[in-house]
Amino acid sequence: MVDWSDIPSFNESEFTCKCGCGKTEMDESFVYKLQELRDRCGFPFKITSGYRCPDHPIEKAKADAGRLSAHSTGRAADIAVRGSEAYVLIKQATNIGILGLGVAQKGEGRFIHVDDLTSEDGFPRPWVWSY
């Protein structure tokens, strides 16, 4: 369980599943990595998606529904960022061992997905994809 009082740049509500279930099952070590990422970047950023329970519409719509995803393990976040800040975020994320990177940098709603899953978790890493 995450002690949110130890995380100065974020609060629990930013990571709560948005399907309405109210769950916030974030992995503690991942949240500390996000705090380190925020500190290294030197600018604030907004979490647009943190924990997603298996019943979240995005999780249910996936081709491999039922398989835990990075978000449903609490080891992923989508971060609203664009331009040069997106570049800094990607660079600093890889420097601290975040090797799952999804890039959405076109149009409105730009974000970078970050996760710390590994090949041992069944996800090929390092890995970069676009949306």
C-alpha cells in the first residue's frame, strides 16, 4: 500500500480508476519511480490515467481482455506532456529504468505512457510504441 504522504508531487486521486469503482491499487515502488521521474524532469505533470481495474472499459476492450495489463497491475501511468517536455520525460524515464513507453503526440490529448514491466512479467522490454 502506498503511503501518499511520502509522495509530494502526486495524490491518490490522480491514480484512482476512472470506471467508478474507486480502486487505487498502484504498485508502491512504481509510484516512487514516478516521484523520482518528476524530480528529475524538473517540471510538474498531470497523470491522466493510473490504475485501471479489469472492469475498466479500456481494459475490457483489449484483444487479450482478462490478461493483466500494465495499468491493471498498478505499474503504469499516462502522463499529459508534449513537445520538449515529452522528450525530457522519455529521456529521464529510461534513465531510471522505465522501459515501457507509449507515445501519443499528435492532436489533442497528447500523453506519454510509462510502465516498469519487464520481460519476466511477460512483456517484451525495452519497448516503444505509438498510439
